[in-house]
Amino acid sequence: MLRRSREEILYGILKACSSDGMSIYQLMVSLNLPHNSLKSYLDQLEGSKLIAIKVEEARKTITTTEEGIKTVSLYRDAISRLKRH
């Protein structure tokens, strides 16, 4: 079993939340992360303004910001270029 790098996990969060947004529980399940680890990553991404966390009633929805979407695109392009050479 391979360990994912921090960057791969951050990319996974940004990518997962880029379309409709996701709840914390949905992210935990889809990325296979415990709550405390996910919370740390979310704090970092929110501090960098790459995600937005909206609270409606008791539910938090995480969405990728425009800056986050640009970051996903740049990351994907960089990985693609590195794999070609």
C-alpha cells in the first residue's frame, strides 16, 4: 500500500470539491481520511483561500474557490509534463 503525499491529498480535496461541493463526511469517506487529519488539511486550504466552507444549519459544505480551481489545473499540468519526460 502506497502512502499519499501531502500534495496528493490536498489535490484530492480540491478536485473532489470542485464541482458541487462536499460535506466533511463525504470527504472523509471518498479520500479515506480520519476526521482530525482532514480537518488539518481543510484548515490549510481555507487559510490559503483555495476552499470555502459554508455552514447551513448544522451542515458544512466545502467548495473549491476559483483560485483553488486554478491550482488544480496547474497541478494537473505539472504532473502531466513530468510524466512525459
